[in-house]
Amino acid sequence: MNFPIEHFAGVKTPFYYYDKNLLQKTLDTINTEAAKHPAFRVHYAVKANVDPTVLGIINQSGLGCDCVSGGEVETCLKAGFPASKVVFAGVGKADWEINLALDADIACFNVESIPELEVIDELAAAKGKVARVAIRVNPNVDAHTHKYITTGLSENKFGISMEMLDDVIALAVKLKNVKLIGLHFHIGSQLLELEPFAMLCDRINKLQEHVESMGIRLETINVGGGLGCDYVNPDENPIPDFGSFFDNYAKHLQLREGQELHFELGRSVVCQCGSLISKVLYVKEGLNKKFVILDAGMSDLIRPALYQAHHNIENISAEAAGVQDTDKYDVVGPICESSDCFGTDEVLPVTKRGDLVALRSAGAYGQIMASHYNCRAIPASVVL
């Protein structure tokens, strides 16, 4: 990525920089590849990034919204997304959130427990409405990803185990103010291989046959998201392989005539278009190490501390100046936590106070997860 650092002069660091062109190319690729399969519908998983400009571009590209809170539902509706393209998941939907979604007449609630199903029915009855619901099923597929972002195992806070599905379906069919329209799945995040998705298809095919044996025809199957991005080589792979991702489902999933297949892509949409830009405060000499101390910390980008994730680190000032000599540094932030570290033994151009550093692939789960820890401000954004 070429950083227009001439436009960064005077901008208070740290801040998030979003490449509008890369985001648009990513969305164009999604639409092109999904359009090859007429039954496919794509929603953007809003929790990845809600920067107003980013959200506006996604809306203009025609994607729907996948929300996991009432706040996200409100944000999407205010951003102009049609309610008919909004789906609402989450294990702990409060009454006010359900009522908000009912009043907006959203497309679907992804229901994750029997008590939730009963509450939605009760609140819909009070409004004289019928809520469209899909049951989130845990297909017991191991996504082989970080334990914090694995969500599809049989015993999980998310969704309903396959062994309990019959009881939930029987209840959904009996209730008068909900309409069962589909099944919902999500096995995890940051998946770089297609095999887990193919395994998910096999589970869904068998479940579809079972549900049909109960005399129920489903309008939709929702397979969630999960497609990862390349944190190691962001410039070589700026746009994930959406073609293979969609084709894999077309090959392995046995959709019924007239049935829609819904996706909820988040990270893969916005990851590479965003970078956290920070300024070097100090270069500190230790006994055996050198430390680059940034003005960005774990309050601005928590993924390294929370998930032990690594983002490519670039000294964009030194690169622009053509600095050739390199040195090895631990790159850390100013937060009073030992976990506030972005990288150890990073080989960078010789770095000095005042240099601008980019933490790459931070468009997803970066700015949206920022906090006020240590009474720090939430970083602003620059979109060019």
C-alpha cells in the first residue's frame, strides 16, 4: 500500500487511515463473484468496522447488514441500509433491542436459545407482529482457529446443538408470533482454508434432509462468515479469494429450488483497507534490545494483546525518505501493561523519534474495539 504521508501532516496521531479505493475494489470483487450464483446474498458483519464513511461505501455497494446488538441495528438503519437486508444475531438480545428490530421490521432474527425464541414471540405478540427467525445451529465443525473466535462447536455459548434442534423447531412451529424461515451457522473467524467450509456444507446437507423429513421447508440457509485475510502479506493479497470461497459453497451445498444462501462477511471486507498510523515517541536503548515506543497502544489496537495477533509494522517515514539501513526493535505502546506490545525483534529501517509507523491490516476489529483505557482518546479516522 502506498501511504499518502503528505496528507498526514498536521493530523493528530494515532489515527486510522482507510484506503477508499481498496475498499471499493474489494466490494466490487464480492459483488462480481457472488453474482455468479443467483441464490447468494451477502451481508456485512457490522461488528468489524462502523466508521461512517466505510459503512456508507458498503451500503452503496448493495450489501446487507449482519448485526449483533441493538446499537448496530440502529447504526445500520441510520446509515441507510434497508431493514429488509438487516439480520440480527447475538446470544443476549435485550428486550429493547428486540423491540427496536421488530418496529423496524428487519429481515430476520438469528435465534440462539429457546428462552430467546419465547421472548421474541411474546414481544412480537404485544405488537401484533410475526417475527421472522432462523435458528442458529452449532454444527460441531472445528474451524482450527484461535479459541476466542471458534464458535461452531457443539457446546458453546453461541447457538443450539444439533441434538437439541428438533425441540427448538417444534417450539418455533407451535408459536404464533414467529415464523421459522431458516437455519443459521457460523463456525469461526479468520479461516484461510476452505476445508472447514466444505465440512459445514456436509453438515447442512444432512440437517436439511432431516428438517424436510419433519415436513418443514426452509427459505434461507445462512452460513455466516469466517473468511480470513492475509496479515503476513497484505500487499501481495489485498483482496481475499472470494471466487473460491463462493464456488466452494456452490459445489458442496445442496440448496433447494428457490432457497437463498446468506453470507455474513466482516473481516474479509474491511481488513486490508485500514491501517493504524502512529508516531514514534522514543527509541529506547536497553541492555540487549532496542524499543520503538509509539503513541499508539493496546487501547487503539487490542488484537495483539487479546489474540496474540501480529500486524505488519512499517516505518512509512523512513520508507518515503529511502532509508536503507535497518535495525531490530521491539515495537511497543505507552499503556501501563506488559501486554502492550505490537511486535518483538521487528526488522525496520533505522527508526527515529517523530517517524510515522503503520500497523497494517487493521481495518477489521481495530478502531471499533478501541477503548478509553488509561483515559486515552479513541483514535479518529482519515479516509482518502
